[in-house]
Amino acid sequence: MATLVPGRPHDPEPLDDKELRGLNVVRRFGAVGSLFLALGSLGAGAAPVINPVQEIPVLRLFTRIPMVSLAMGLAGMAIIVLSWLLLGRFAQPARRRLATQGQLARTIALWCTPLLFIPPLFSRDVYSYLAQSEIVARGMDPYSLGPAEALGVSDPLTSGVSNMWRETPAPYGPLLLRLGGWLAPLSSGNIVTGVLLQRGLALIGVILIIWALPRLARRFGVQPATALWLGAANPLLIFHFVAGAHNDALAIGLMVAGLEVGLQRMPVRFKNDEPPPLAKGELLYIGLGVVLITLGVAVKINAILALPFFTVMVARRWHGRIKDLLTAAVPMALLFGVTLVAVCYGTGLGFGWVGALGTPGLVRSWISPTSELAALGGVLGIALGLGNHTNAMVPILGALGYLVAGAVTVKFLWDSFKWRYRPIIGLGVSLGAVMVLHVALQPWYLLWAIIPLAAAAGTSRFRIAATIVTAVLPFLLPTTGSTFEGRGFVLPFAWAAAGVVTLLGLFIVHRLSPLLLSRPSPEHSVPA
């Protein structure tokens, strides 16, 4: 079978009155968390150097009480994560009654809305997008010039960029920067407007994810509600794609939308069955899928892994032979190449971005296993009297990480071709390996793996692992996207206050709907 797994998810019944009340309580609880996070961002977000909030009566108070703002932000994060966990009660695939796609989509929209109009959170990357977009708008090359050289150190757009990125070229694809170049004049140099426009691009990606996930899930025998909950309502997505406005959202959105479009007309085939005849419009939709995935590549290179796994899906739709794989791969590769060349030269930016792809690797993330191994090697070198060789080990271990990720990708491509895995699961695992082994691993990188896997991995082990990762990772980065200038007392006091607020919120939730914190009863489940 090329696009479906044997069987299909059961048709769930609608929630009963008690469950609907519980769902509404969860929605409101999450909305309160979003409002807390939105207000906290005014004083504890990654604000621009010249912060316009300081000129707004009442709201500027939050910039003067950073510890309180941080406590509100942390409480908002904790409440959203808890609300998501409680929402998962109504999206468990084994339940007889489940929330509908519409109910989940409206919940996501409610939680995201307060975060659309706030300063960026968790990193300052969006200011890099603005500066690089302005470089494009002025007719310069963002792949050879950094913001400081192209715009000048005193330019307000440059001042918002983190120090480590002011001298570096853009590592992003030409489609993203050309879109940013078109948006730059609309902001007229206003950083607030520019941030909102960049968040709009990320929001397009989020909408594509919400559109594609339940459709892909249905194809692969996973409950659409479960996929939406795990992939689209995911707090990592809300925090980093909506509040943080990261361009990964648009790249992933185009990637999963391309997979869904490419599979729309492809008929079902089981292993050892005779392949069905070519369906009407099948080749056209496969081509459109390749084009959309290529557009995702032109935003961020990671999306390129979807193409070989999509090729395996097409080959398995026929006889699943090497001949079928080559027959599918050649025209799809040609279409990919033509589309990418058209985008690169159509945007006027060419292929300079390929040479700048290593830019993100300049930063070492403390949550990256590869980076931590390099640091451990440096410590051992010092202990043995050999000197600190951390800087020398980072590129070596980084290259080894790429080799391991490449080996994982080849293995899952071959196993998918041999029908041992669904290709989309292979895609998710391969993307996960690439991201986890990157020296610059960030929490939102894991969404590259979680989102495709949410559409196809129906096992409880994966859901439990993804749930734990999602519940923990958001709290590894401060909302400001920076340190607190050595004020070590800020975080403990903010966490203590946030904990009190969160526990109070949970108590109120329990009083309003005891069902939410009770153990699910067996009669709610589908018989095995």
C-alpha cells in the first residue's frame, strides 16, 4: 500500500454533555494561559532595542517589573502545557467519543490569537529575518553580507539582531527572503509592523499544518483528532511558530501540504497486490506535491528529505521494484530541479544560500547531544593535561552526527521501500535524527519530526515519548531569548510565583470539571 495502512480509524461518537463542559473548561484554561503569556511578553519577551511598549500607558508597567512579567510568562507557559495535556484526554485514539476536528481547530485558534500581536518570544531570530529581508529589499545580496555590513551597525534593524548573527550571511532559502523583501516596504522600517508581517508568514505555515495533518492521518490509519492534538495543538508549535514566528513553520507547512496534495489521487495498494491503473489527475497531483515540497526547501533546506520518501511512496504504488523507484525518481528529481532553479533565479537571489547553510552551526546549543559531547571531550582533555580541544571537536562530532543521520535516513528509505515502515514514518525518524544530532539543536527543531510522525505513527509509545518531550522542552529556554545579566535570583522567584498561579488554576479547573483530572473509565474506550 502506498498511501494507506490496512484498516482505518474508527468513526468516533461526539462528546457527551459532561465531556463538552470539560472541553470548554480546557479551552478557557488554555486561553487564560495565552493571555498570561501575552502580558508577560511585554516585559519578558525578546523585545526590540527601542521598545515601543515603553510609550504605551499602563502596558509599559510590565517593562518595569521584569520579574513579575517573567512569572506571568512562565505561568502562561505552564497553563498552556497543562491545558494541552488535558485536551489530549479528548483525542486519545482508543476512546469511543472524541473531539471533532472543528473543535480542536477552534481550540488552537483560541489559544494562538492572543499571541499574534505580542513581542517575539524565546529567541531574537525574527529580527534577523527583518534585517535580511531589508537587505533584499535594498537590492543587496543577503548571502554575502551580514546585517551590520549591509545596513550599518546603527540601523535599528541591525540593533535588534543578536550579536552572533550581525556579521553572518542569511542561511535561509531564497523564497523566504524574497517574500520578506516584498513585505519590508510595507513596514516602512517600523519594527513592530515588520514582526507582525513575519509572524503572518509563519501563520501561513501553521494553517497549512492544520489543513494537512488530519487528512494525512486519515490516509495512514491514524485518528485525525489525535494527529491535530499532537502536531498542531502542540505547545512547541504555539510557543515557537506563533509566538516566536520561526520560519520553520512555513517550511514544514509547505512540506506536509505537498505530501497531502501529492497523495490525493494516488490509489490504495497493498503489498503483493497488482497495482491499480493510473487514476485521473494522479500524475498532476504528484507533480503539484513535488512543487510544494520544493517551495518548502526554498524556505528551509530540511524539507528536502521529504522528496526521497515521497518517491518511495510513488514507487510502492506500482510494483515496488528498483525499476519503479528509478522510474519515479528521475521525473520527480527533474521537476524538483526545474522548480528550484526557477525559484532561485526568479527571486533574483540565485544559489548563494547553499554556501551559507552552515551558518546556524556557528552556535552551540547546550541541549544538543553533539555539542555536549564536544564540551565533555574538552573537559576530559583538560583533566588529562592535553588542553581544551572543544573547538576542534565540534566540527568533527558535527560531521559524525551528519554521517549518523545520513545512515539513519538511508536505512529508513530502504526499509520503507521494502514495506517494513510507512515512508512518512521514515521521514519523521530521519528528520528527527538530523535535528537531534545538529550542534545548534533548538526545541522547535523537534517539530520537524513530531508533525509528520503525528500523521502516521499510531503507537502509544511514540505518543507518550512525544508528549514527554513536548511537556519538558518549552521550559529549557527563557521567554526573553537571552540571559538575565547575572541576576540569578530572577528565575527561582519567577518560577515560585508561576507555580502558585498554575496550581491555583488547576484547583479551579478541578472544581469546574472534576472529569478532567479523573481516570478515564473503560466504557469510554473502543473494544479491542
